[in-house]
Amino acid sequence: MEKNYIPELEQIVNPEDVITSFEERLTYSYDSTRLEYMPDVVVKVQTAEQVSRIMKLANDYKIPVTPRGAATGLSGGCLCVNGGISLVMVEMNKILDINPIDLLATVEAGVITENVGKAVEHLNLFYPPDPGSMKSSTIGGNIAENAGGLRGLKYGVTKDYVNSIEIVLPTGEIVNMGSNTVKAVTGYNLVDLICGSEGTLGIITKATLGLLPVPADRVSILAFFKDMTDAAKTVRDIVAEGVITATLEIVDKVTINAIEDFLKIGLDRTVGAMLLIEVDGQKGAVEIEADIVLKVCKSNNALSVREAKSAQERDKLWEARRAALSSLSRIRPSTILEDATVQRSKMVDLINAVNEIAQKYKMMIGTFGHAGDGNLHPTILTDLRIPEEAEKTEKVIEEIFKATIALGGTLSGEHGIGITKAQYLKLELSRPVYDLMGKIKSAFDPNNILNPEKMKCIWSA
């Protein structure tokens, strides 16, 4: 692509923030997937006005623009499939306002997720969404992907805490959507439309987020089981008993061994599965709910159950869960993390299906995830440099998705569709629904320049 627009970009932002050298652009050619696409130019922005001017320029030249946060995404959402401009948002990282009365925080899109919580903890408040990448992912990226996390069962996902947003439309207009009142039903719910739109409808520059008071008490519980079936039944029965836990995480044998190899924290290697459970709330209620959880675990043949006796022990348990992916990634050269999600009542069926697929193709798959909301992460351990393994991996991925949809599930609970899952959209969406999505995209982005090629499925005639 001819780069005669570069001098104009250098008039919009500082010239040093326009990156054209091959070596530096290479840094922005990948995310947390196995994919790589080189941008023609990288532009770092600091204000919504700069983003607006860049989008107007891009429309004039018909240049693709792909917004990019911390690149922790797992579906290729921030990759420049058609080249063009990689628009880097991480320097828009100011926390603009904290309102403890209305339980709100207004932040720029490049603020690291964990830093929102750190900024309000002295007020005894917290920001509930906690994706596994929270130490590095940005709020803008979380909103674009509608990120979930460990606390999703009780506290919901990112969209449940986005009151209002400022976005730059693909055509360059700066607009504000939503309301910071507790209730608001004026017009269409455009904020929820942007949440999860994967950077295809607008570029998020600012957001006002909801906060909650820190629970007075919490108890963390670790339970080991002979197999994943007993663990999954336990998840189902805990909810059936009326206990909505703050977190309810499941980890299989492959992943337990990987974590123990990595952290050496004394996990039992002989078991088939473990559950990590946390209940929180008022002190008396937490004690009652913890007792119910313990009883349910034992009634489902738990081999052992124990409560964390200190904050240090509790943090150690959750460190183990958050290390699941990094631990598995040490086993084989290629790690493919999927995001299959079903109803809790179908989780045993999905776990069994994944195990059957692993045996059929003789592939190692470590499964862990947010069992409380049915969101599992089957993680395929392979070597994509070997053609036979690469071909087998694609078959495994397709069969996992087909099994998920057959169980009434969805392709993605929190990672998005992006590039990696676009070809499978036809498994879940009807053609009229997919076409409606296309009409919405065209209404926002008539020149199809903002993050093109994402969520794009090729349908047979």
C-alpha cells in the first residue's frame, strides 16, 4: 500500500508516535494467538481528538484501521489483516474521576484493568470484572471483547459494569453513549451493542464503570475429585442449593500437573480434577454458604476438601488457578486456548465430549475454566510446525465447537470471534442474523475500514 498519508499522520500526532520501520512494526504484528499480520504503519494516540482526525483521514484514503490495546486477546481481534494502521491506545491511560457516592470510575481506554481496582481499594470499593489477563489487559479491550473472568458467576462480565462510553465512530465523529444514572432507558441500548463488538463498530476512548463495595468476608475452598464428572456435578449441585459463589473454577488432571510442575505448591497429582471455590458477602452468610459448599463437595465424592486458613494461603490458591494457561504453555511449542461455553447442566456432557475428542485424535488437551457459568477453556497442546499436527489440531477445534453447539452452547463466552472463530459462525448463527450484523456494521462503517475481516464468515451458496 502506498504510504503517502504518513506525513499527514505526523501532523496529527507527534512524529515519533508514527512508526514505520519494519523491526518496530513487527512488534505490533501479533497478539496472544498463533497468528501474525503486519501493519503498514503503527500510530500511538493520546486523545480522542487525535483518533477522530485519524479516522477521517483513513476514510479519505480508504485505509484500514485496527485499534490495539495490550494485545492480550485470544481471537486475533487487534491484528491488521489487511495492513493499514495499527492504532495503539495504551497511552490513553488516565483514571479521570472516582465517584464513591455513585460508585463510578471514569477511565481512558488504555487503563490496565487491575489498576482500576487498585485506584479504588482505599475507598473499600472494587471493580468486579477480573479477566485472567487483568494485570496487562486494558479497559478498552475488555469492553471491545466483553471480557469475563473468574468472578463472572456472581458478578457478571464487563458489559454489566459499563454505564457510559465515549467512542470515535469509523467515520470520525466523537460520540457519547449511555448514562451514569442507575436506571436509563432512553433510546436503543447502544452501549451494550458496542460491548463485545470487537472493535468493528467504534473505537472506545473513555468509559464510566460501575464499582461495588468490597464484601465484608470471604472464604476460599479447595476440593479434589477422582474425575471431572464428580467435580462438574458438584458445580451443578452448589448452585441448586441456592449458593451463588463469587468464583467456582474447575481444573482437570492435565492442568493440575502442569501447574504443579510450574509452581511446585503441593497440589495432589493423583486426582482427576479440582475445584477452587470462593464465597463472599456478610460474615454470617458466608459461614453458612461455606458450610453448604463443603457438604455438597463431600456428597459428590470429594477426595479431600479444605478451607484456606489465611489470606496468604488463599492468594496462593488463586495464583495457581491464574497460572493455568502459562503452566500448560510450557508443555508443547503451541498452545491453543479455546472458549467453549454451555449451560451448567450440560457441562458434564461437554467435558466428556472434549475427552473423547482428545482420545480420538491422540491429542493432549488440558481443560480448566469458569465452571460456575459453564465457560470452559479446553487447551490443545501441540506443535503447529509439524504439518500433520497442525491439520489434526484444526479438526480437534472444529469438533469441540460442533459438540458445544450441539449441546446448545456458544462459540465464545469471553474471548470473542475475531479471526480464529469466524469460519465457525455458521454453526451458531442463522444467515438472516449474520446478515443483520452486516447491516449494523455498514451503518456504522460505510467504507468498511474499521477492523475489517473480523467476525467475517464465508457462507456457501
